[in-house]
Amino acid sequence: MTNDAYGHAWRRIRARVLRGAQACAICGGPLDFDAPPRSRWAPSVDHVLSVKALRGVDGATRERLLLDERNCRPVHYGCNAARGAGLRDKPNHVSRGWIV
């Protein structure tokens, strides 16, 4: 798949994952669709099985998993960044007391 085709497919999946989403799958806080892009509370899409974890997997399988909606969840941009490429469910730090 070309980069353009991958980008188009990813944008479609991202839109479907965020459609109707209200809460971050990591911290449980509300997603702020009015927040500036790439700000801490803006909506983002996280790969449950991270992109980094898929390194070394053959190309077709990796591409299929990266574009699989079941491997994606709605999250805050900040929670996604704090989670990084690891497999843990909770970010290292969240300023609000949502994590129990």
C-alpha cells in the first residue's frame, strides 16, 4: 500500500473510531473535541497493540493490524503521548484525578 493510500485508510479508521466517542479509553476522562489539535485533551486514536510492538512482523500482517479498527481506541492526545509505545494501559502521569 502506498503512503497516500495508507494515509487515506488511516484517516477513515480514525474518523470511525472517534465517531460518537465520549471518553478516553486510558484515563476515562471526557474527550474535548473543541480542544486545539495535539493539545493534551484533544481526541486521538491509540493502537492497543502499538506500532512499535509490530516491528519485525511481516509487512502485510503489520499493515492489516495497524489498519484494524479492533486494534484502535479513542484516547486523549496527552494520554496517548504519555503511554508512548509501551503496552501499559495507564499513562505515566495525568494531572486530573481520573485514574483509580
